[in-house]
Amino acid sequence: MDYEPRIVKLEVTVDNLKDELALLRDKVDEGFREMRAEQLQLRRDFEKLIYWVAGLTVTNVLAIIGLVLKVAGLF
């Protein structure tokens, strides 16, 4: 029985699968890079939000302290 044509067919199939796997890896890597960039942008946005909330909280606490001191007649 002549196995050479079957072996050649398998080799071609394996080569095609290698190429397709390389393309798939590239697409997956690109997807991970995009997700990482989005994650970093979200982190920056979250940090900005935290600074704003902290600033507003400090402002509100100082305003409340001022109102309490005014009601107490200290100024």
C-alpha cells in the first residue's frame, strides 16, 4: 500500500493549521493589547473620579464644620 500521498496530504494540512494558528495567535494578542489599553484608560478615569470625590468630600466636611461653628456662635 502506498502511503506517500496520504502523508503529503497530512503534511499540507499540518502546515495550513500552523499558519492558521499563527494568525489566531496574532488576533488574540491584538485583542489582549486592546483590552489592556482599555483597562489602563478606565483606571485613569477612575483615579480622576476618586480625586474629584475626595475633593468634594473635604469641601463638604469643611462647609459643615463652618456651619456648626457659626451656629455655635464662634464666628
